[in-house]
Amino acid sequence: MSKDSVPLPPHYRYNFIVFLVDYICFGIAFTFISLTSVAPALVSRLTTSAPLIGLISTVFSGGWLLPQLLVANLINDKPRKKPYMIAALSGRVTIWIVALALWSGLTDHPQAMLVLFFVCLALFATMDGMASVSWFDIMARAIPVHRRGRLVSVGQFVSGLVGIGVGGLVGLILERYPFPGNFALLFTLAGVALIPSTVALCLIREPLPAERRDPHPGGHKGRWLQILVKDVLFLRFMLARLLVGMLGLAGSFYVLHAEHVLHLPNSVIGSFVAAQTLAGTVATAGLGLVSERWGSRAVSSLAGLAATAGPLFALVVHQVGSGWLVRAYPFVFMMLGVVNSAWMLGFTNYLLEIAPEEIRPTYVGLSNTIAGVVMMFVPVAGGWLLEWSSYPVLFGVTTLLTALGFLATLTLKPRERVACES
């Protein structure tokens, strides 16, 4: 039976549009407050501590990923996941709290502003991470596997096109408006963009789960341990995901490197945002085709290559320091854009493909919790590494680990092939 002859789930077209609206608007919101450029620039104006700047990615990754195994165990046996997703979306109000604090001049008290910023970032990440467990399960039922690549690629392409303009707007706002009003406006615009995303999620028509006999009566509370012990394919996947994710060691410090070492102007942050968004948009079109033709494993390998190319280029720029290489520094952010575009089409889709349907939330939650435990320390470790050594050491270590991640992606196999080999 061909892919096109497979019957589509109920309300497929409606849900495709609703998920698309959510995906596009969420992407636009985070372009305004990019965690790799805008947020580090804000924190760097409140502190000079590299570990604190690295804490941005640590807090977000830890908050978004760590609670997911607990949430998965709570909702795994529930036929309806949407109510849990909607309840968790309340955390998005924290973006508005940060915006109001910036408008009110809390930056006159840097320590208080830093505490508020990190608390709000942690609450947002934790609540949205909890919502994402249900989101992935509903999406997997509403959008069949051969159409998910299309959804993600279209969503990333459209949000990327808009994001190119947003990147220019970010640079204009940062250049023309004084601190902290410029960052206050960016967080306000991010909050506005999240409104249609939240409305769209509330309008999803959740398909009923397929009726099946439960091969593990009594629930799946302990299945995560069996997965860790017996599922070799999942372990290979996690090794590749974690190693490629080591690009987070340097991710928060490219902006500081550009400003403090390469002496690029503050307004260049807008070009970094635009470069990251443009590259992600262009890559999305190609990665969508790669996903449909060669599958998510090939996209994961391309993510590993891009994750390696970014820090490697930054290392070359630092060592050589010639004018044209410095001007080409946005290439680093272009590679971040490619990785971001490849993540959903690659690693996330691969996990959804290998996870048995009856315990899919457990696989998603386990994967993200493990990643959260590891990744929450990565950016801070990058900050410590930078303080104790130098930018070349930071970029070199990042390049080595992500290169190992690329090699690990080459070992991934389809579930059917592993079953035949065992």
C-alpha cells in the first residue's frame, strides 16, 4: 500500500492548519527573543559573568526537558491529552511579566531583574515542556508519519520567511531605542506572537487513540527502565542526540565573541538573527525533501554536520582574524538555523517513528528528561570552560563533540531492521 493510499485521520486538514498556525507563531515569537542572540545580549547588560549568560540555555533546556518523563507517566494511559496541554499553556504569561519588568525599569536593579528573568524563563520552559508531551502525542495521531515532514517544513519555511523580516526589525529596535526599552519591546512583540499560537492549540480536534489491547496491563510506570536496558536503538539515538546537542557549549557565547573579541557593533545582533532565520528557512525546503525521500535519519546526520561546522568556523575566525572572515561571522548563526530546522525533521521525527504507539509519551518523556539532565549543565559548563581557558578551547571542544555526534547519527537504523538483526 502506498503512502498516498493510507487513510488520513479524522479532521486531518483542519488539524494540519491549526498545528501550522501554532508552529509558525511560536517560531516567530522566539525569533524576537532568540535564546542564542537576543537573550544573551540582554543578560550581558545585567552581568559580566559568563556562567550566568550560559545559564539561559541551561534553565530553558532543563525546565523544558526535565519534567517530561513524570508528565508522560501521568498521562500515558489517558485517552485524551488535550486538557493537560491546555492547562500547561498558562506558563506563557511569563513572557509578558518580563516585558512589564523591563518597561517598568527594573533593570535599575540588575540583580532583581536577573532573578525575575531566570524565574520567568524557568516557569515558561517547564510549563511549555509539560504541554509538549501531549502536543507530540496528539500531533502523532492527527498527522500521519508521511505528512509530518510536510507540516514541519512548511511551518519552518513560513516562520522563517517572516523571521527574516523580524531579524531586521530586531536589529533596528536594538539600534534605535535605548536600553531597556528596546528589549522590553522585543519581549512584548514575542508575547503578542504567542497569542495566536495559544489560540490554535485550544482549537485542536484531538483524534481518539486507536483501540488496542494493552500488552502491559497495570500501566507503563516502569517501562522507562526496560527501555533503557533493552532498547539498543533508543540508546543509539540518545547518544547521537546528546553529542550533537553539545553545540550548546558555545551557543550562548557567539554574540559575546563577536562584540568583545571581533569588535562588531551591537546592531550586528539583528543580522545574526536574520542569518539564523534565513538559513533555517532555506534549509527547511531542502530538509523537507530529504525527510520524505531518505527519512529522518538522513536529516539527523545533516544536523550533526551543521552543528560541527558552526563552532569550527568560529574557531577559524578567531585564529585567523582576517577582515573577510570576520564579516562572514553570521555563518555561525546560519549553522544554528540549519540545526534548529533539522531537529524536528530529524531527531524528533525519528523518535516518533521508533516509539511504540501505546507508550509513545514515555519514549518522548524519557528522551527529553535524559536530554534535560545533561543539557542543563552544558551551557554553564561552556561558560566555566570559557572563563578557565579561552574561546579557541571552547570552540575546539564543541567541534570535537559535535563531530562525534555526526558519526553517531550514522549508526541509527529503522526499528524493523533492528528487530530483524536481534
